[in-house]
Amino acid sequence: RRVLRSYLMADAPLYTSTRERRRQTDLADFYALLKASEAVEKAYARGAVSAADYETACSQLMAQFRASEAALTGDGTIASTEAFFAQWRVDCPRARDRLLRVGAPATHLQKGDAVDAARVAECVQHFITAMDAL
């Protein structure tokens, strides 16, 4: 009984070689990037961080994500980020949306909306002027 108990309490090695250790570390870092991105998105949505701090943190996380994703897919550790989400059951919908679908901080999108609105207003102004001239 005592032998069985000590066997059950023994540490289980996650890796047996340096290569496996590096792989596990890379996967853990990738997971941490996803979780950090999710936390930054939640904080920004709640108004807990300023737009400038959010943009800085989000841009840095996105750059790190792209580099890590390229390394992991390049060496065959993961097939894709979507496959990683499915395999490890990662529940980070905001990070998935920001990193995989949108690809830019929310503050960039808001700036783009203002520029687009100004362009639309300018086009309408020119259209009305042209109609008046006719």
C-alpha cells in the first residue's frame, strides 16, 4: 500500500528530452499569449484601461502572437491556431476574434470609422454640389 501511494504521488515528467521540453515551453507561451490577449480585451471593454495603454499592449501581444504562430506552424508543432484552440479547448473568444479575424486593435478600427465617415460626408457634399450645378 505504501509503495502504491508513493507511486501515485510521484511527479510525472512532461518531457524526456530537450526538444520535448522546448516544445512544451513554446506551447505554454502560445497559450499564455492567448490568455493575455483575452484579458486585455476584457479590460478594455470594461473601461479598466485607457485607449493608449490598450493599443500598446494589444499591438505588442499581436506581434508576439504572429511570431509565435509562425514558429509553431513552421516546425509542425501545431497545424493551425484554430486546431490549437480545438485540441486544447481554449476558451478565449475575444482573443480569437482579435487575433485571427480582425487583426488590429479596436482603437485602430475606431479611427478608421471616423475617417470613413469624413470621406462619406465629403462625397455627399460633392454630390449635392454637382446636383445643384445641373
